[in-house]
Amino acid sequence: MVDKLCEYSGYPIPESLAGLKNKEARFKVSIEKNDMKTFVAESLGL
């Protein structure tokens, strides 16, 4: 996606963003704001 944005805009990709392409995703879960309290409690085993 960043490559397409660079292509479209003509601006170079910042090094810090370009490096993300080869990194593994740190967060694999997505939750709704309203579910955050429950998610954190369950993750901590509370």
C-alpha cells in the first residue's frame, strides 16, 4: 500500500515506514472500544 501511495504522490517512502514491510505484525487482535475493558481483564486472567 505504501508503494502505491508513493507512486501516486511522487513522494519517497520514509525509511521508518519502508522498514515495516519486512517486519512481523506485533498485534494480531482487533477489538472494539467498548470491549476493551473485558479484553484486558481476560488477557490478564482477572
